[in-house]
Amino acid sequence: MEPVPDVQRWRTRYYARLADPIHHIILILLGLPVILWQGSRNVFLSALLAVLLGAGYFTLQTVTLYLGNESLVAPETAAWLMPILFGALGLTLYTHMRT
């Protein structure tokens, strides 16, 4: 990676690829509690909220990767900030989920 003129972009891409498998787990941790939040009263509203939460996750992930590509944020931080924040939110929602 060192002889390439745009090292920051390659480092950001490298760390983002390492974080890719975690996205699916995070979306499950976010989606299940949100969909089961109201039970069977309003499943469509809960599903829409889960989709919006997932879209927000990927939008913010794209923004942080852009900041990493532009050298405004460290590549490691750019790739792992949103998975850590939304992962913590997902774990919190999952542990407080009604059973």
C-alpha cells in the first residue's frame, strides 16, 4: 500500500472490508427488537422503523468512510465507528427486548 499515492483511501477500504461481516449481525441486533417492540399491534410500522434504522446505519457508515477517504478521520476510526456505535445500540435493544 505504501508506494500508491492515495494510501489513505486504500487503508480505509482495507479496514472497511474487515468490518463488512459484522454488518449483518448488527442489523439483526437492531431489527429484531424494533420489529418485536409493539408485538402484533402494528407490524408494518415496526418493520418500517427497522428499515429506516438500517438505512440510517448504512448512510452514516458511508459518511464516515468518506471522511476516512478524505483524510479527515483515521482509517481505522472511519471503518469501525458506526459498527461499534450501532452494535452497542443493538446489544442494548436486544438485552431490553420483551420475551
